[in-house]
Amino acid sequence: MRVFNRRQFLTSSALATGACMLPYTNITAGEALAKRILVVIELSGGNDGLNSIVPYTNDAYYQLRPNIAIPPNRLLKMDDSWGFNPGMLGFERLWHSGDLAIVHGAGYDNPSFSHFTSMAYWHTAAPNSGNEFGWMGRLADSMFPVPQPNLLLNISSTQSLAVKSKLHTPVVFDDPDRFQRSAFKQQQSLLNRKNLATGDSDGSNTNREFLAKVFSIE
């Protein structure tokens, strides 16, 4: 198994790092759907959209960005109006092969200028109001009204609001090797006797093995 961090995954695939997963299991629509997995990639950070997908025919872009605008001759042209940042070669290949779509100006009316409030709106898909549960959590509740194990997987050090569900408990982890019970030294012998520290009675750890398969990228 090879475990990738965010930078390694971005470098190798030019896509992103896995943040949330929603395995589609036991779907009544057919056995084929039962093997599908929805992978949602969330990149939290300060991406400069105008210098990622550059409107190189728009004079205002160059007038308002005299020091950081990217000249047309450096861009990876998409069409007669837009161009990729020169560092986005992998995205350019996906674009020209028809495997990439771009949505311009994604946002909502009357935007909040609070970073944290805006993040809550994105995670709940409820702008200017918010919601107790995330959009992926509500999707899971709608598709699977009966709780199922391992339905929502959140690969991160903390749980995203997006996967908060009324019916399902997300599995949240960033390293399958750390997915085990820990204790103070005085308690360790008790855990070992109960096979809680090592896993199952035969010495294996099926939970950790499952997470290792989810987290691996072949």
C-alpha cells in the first residue's frame, strides 16, 4: 500500500486529495450501481480562480492586476477567451480530452464576507441560512433511510460538516495505521487482554485493514 499526502497526490494526479467518500452499497436500482463510489474532493485553501482559469481577452483582468496577471503567451489556451495557468498541464489534457468541465463564478446571492460562515454555507448547500446537517449527509439520508456501516468515509484529520448526517455516522480518519484504540500505560494490559488494542481475536485488525484499502492508491 502507498499512502499519499495532499502534495504527493496533487503532484502525481493533478487532481486533488480525497476528502470525503460515499460508497454506494446495496442500491436497489441494480447490482451495477452497488459497486459505484462517489468521491468528493475538497480543496480548502486560497485558490486564485482568476489566475487558474485566466480570462486573457478581458482588459479589466490586466488593468486591475498589473503585477500578477499572466500574459497570454504563457497560458495553456482553452479557447479564444480562456486559458489555464501554465502549471495546470494535467487539467489541460483532461479539458481537451473532454473529461473536465469548469463552472465559472460559482457562488450565491448576497454573499457573506465571513470565511467561516461561507464555508458552512458551502458544506450545507444552504446559503444565507445554513443547516444542521451537511449536503452529503442529507444525500446519504435520502438514499439510505436505514443506517448502514461504512457508508460515509471522511478522509481528513477532522470531520467535515458536509458529511454530518442525521442517520449515519461518518468514519473519519487520515491514517489507517492510527485507527486503533489507545490508552494510558496502566490501561494497556486490560485492552490487550480484551483484544481491543490489537483488533480481532486472531490478532488481525479488520477495521484497520478496511481503511487501508480505502486509503490506498494503486
